[in-house]
Amino acid sequence: MGKATGFREFARRTPGYEEPAARIRHYREFTTPLTDDELACQGARCMDCGVPFCHQGCPVNNIIPDWNDLVYRNRWREALEVLHSTNNFPEFTGRICPAPCEASCTLNLTDEPVAIKTIEHAIVERGWAEGWIKPDTAPARTGKRVAVVGGGPAGMAAAQQLARAGHSVVLFEKNAKVGGLLRYGIPDFKLDKSVIDRRMAQMAAEGVEFRPNTHVGVTMPAKELLDGFDAVLLTGGSEKPRDLTVPGRELAGIHFAMDFLTQQNRRVSGEAVGVADILATGKRVVVIGGGDTGSDCVGTSIRHGAVSVTQIEIMPRPPERENKALSWPLWPNRLRTSSSHDEGCERRWSVSTGAFRGENGKVAGLDCFEVDAKFQKVAGSEFSLDADLVLLAMGFVHPVHDGLVDGLGIDKDARGNVKADTLSYLTSNPKVFAAGDIRRGQSLVVWAIREGRHAARAVDAFLMGSSDLPAV
């Protein structure tokens, strides 16, 4: 805990934002960090709550009260050690995790949880600035070779843990750069890609070999993994997008959200886009889907210079404030407004799309209607939206099966994910493991890191008979 009476003395504070009129003119991160004194006060707010529910709220089991207390006491390097003991990449989660730990905080009962995510971010950035984060190399090599397929957060976490256990690790990535959704899905204004690069440099120094531009199952036969490695860990994403098969879907100007977002991230980094540009400049944009991906489409469209941006969601509008007696300490259903929404966006709920309208083969609008709590059409609720660009941000159904998954001939579960449990992480092939979105389905970065760490321990135990890697 921090200061015994800190939660009564100090109000919750989080970083400020650059004004919308300024930040929409660039793709850089735009938060204004708190000072060390302000952060100490936030650490002091961690109360002696008896049972730290923030632990169960955090998928990686961060030891939150401990590093809150250490920041309050100005013991930053020790705080970093505690933070890294459960989380390989707190600079990722400190930026883009929705912070279920804060929802579980006892102080959230009064809507003023400890600023856990803010403190986490500050600790790791202090660690980089002070030069405290260095390669953690294995004292001895095991002689075992492990292939990790998929360079997102699950694969990166697993590869780092396995290299620290002394194994020779090769991380295969189909794209030109490692990072997965962090690199090609999350906009730069939420996660600067240099943040990924500096962690990759640490991993390379620890012995991880990166092989980008290697699409296993497409440009490299999947069988080569089985022949050339002692164990294979699949950590690819859940990349098969949910489609909207209504009349007019074939019209030009209707795209999956990730195609749109990936293009923009490649432009920012100087990579070739490779296909026709998908731009919102001067267009009326409609984003279908109310989650984080839809929000990222909103912010990116505004930066492109869209004429208007409308986001529609089939679910009903959540309440402004949850019923704490029913929800706490679990993740609540309540209205969430992102920084992108604040930049200028009309939002509508309980809306379904019946058809797309077109002119000369291009999308010109949507025919929509409102739905009730059972998603049935409300009589007389029909309306139209004009649109020159429609972005489908309705989530993902399962990993892509062609190539890698089907090439290895491994079993899938009822939802189409790779079948593996959360103890052994072993698939139907006795030397192939799976973790992250490819196994659990579309989820959060913090869950990907957790599964990568746990799967690394399972692989290490498989290779060596037991494992000293952390179980959390």
C-alpha cells in the first residue's frame, strides 16, 4: 500500500492530452505525463484494502500495491523490478491496455480508482530513461531450438522468456517488421513504434533471432518447423475478420478496418503500402462497430481529413455509470469515450445495416434500422446514412486457417481457434504449442502477454522436464 490516508488526501489524476485541434494534425503520441511528485501522490492513494482485487483484475497478475508503494517512496528501480517480474512489456500495457485492474480497484467503488495504468507507464519509461533496462541473458545454453510463429505480443513475450531460459529461439513474422497488431493495427498516436523497436533490441541482445518477411505455411513450408526445431509455438493472431454479408457488400469503398489501419501505419513508418490507398480524405466515413478498432478508425479518419465520421454499433448504448453492487470488481458494461471520439464523431447505438447503396459501382450510403434488445428490427425505424467510405470493425472470428494451421494439420475448437488448453498449451501435434489470440480468440494485449509467458514455461518444461520460468 502507499500512504494509509493517501486516498483521502489526494484526488485521482491521469495524464493530460494535447488539444484535439492540434493533435489531429499529426500521428504522434499526445499525452502529457505527470511529474514525479504527482506520481508519488498517485502511488500514495493505494489503500490498505485487505484483499487487493486489482490482482484478479490484471491478467498478468501484476503486483500492483507493491510498485504503487515503491513509487510513493521514490524507489523507482525497485518498482521496475517488481513490474517486470510479471510483465515483459509494461510499456505496451501502460499505453493501450483498458486497465481492468482499475475497474477492480477498491477505490473504483467511488469512481476514483488508483491511477494504476499511469503509474505502470511512468515506471517503465523511467527505467528506459535511466538505462536500467538491459539485456537479461541466460547463464548457459540448453542446445534446444524453439520456433515461435507470430511476432505479436504473445510471440514476443514467449520468445523473450524462452531465450532467458537458455534456448535458441527464432521468431518468425510474416510482415516486414515484428510487432503484430501493435505494429500494424494500433495507430501511432496511441503507440509509437519506436517503443517496440527498443524492446526488440533488448530481445536480440538476449539471443532471440528475428525472421521477418517469413510467412510460415505460405512462403515457408510449415513442415520445415517440425523438422528443424525441438518445439514449435504458434502465437499468430485472430485475423479472420467478421464480415457483413448484406446487399451491396461488393461495392467499392467498403473495407475491413484492419486493412485501413495497417495501411496508415505503413505510411507513417515509410513502408510501401503495396495496394491501392484507402484514404478518408474528403469523404463521409461510416465505421461499423463500436469497439477499440472502430475507435482507431475514427481517429485515423479524422487525421486523414474526413468530411464527417459516424460510428454505428448494434449493441444498445451502455449506461453512463455501472451499478457497482452488481459489477464490481469485474469489468463493467458502461459508456466509454475514447480520445478519438473527442476529436469529432457522431455515435449511434442499436443500429443494424440492412444494405449498402451505391452509385457507379461505389458505395454511396447505408440503409439502416434500429433494433431492440433482442436485435430484432424496430418497426418504422428505418433511416439512411450517406457514405463514401465504410469501415467494417466488427471484430474477428478466428485465426486464418489456410497455410499454417491447416498445413500443420492441428485440431481446432468449436470456434475455429487452435485447440490447446491453458496448462500444457499443447496442440494435437505433440511438439506444437499455441498461445494468444490464435488459441483464445480475439482479446487484449495483456492477455496475449500472459499467454505468451505461460506457454513459454510449458514449452520449457516440455524440453527440459521442468521449468524455472515464472508461473505468473
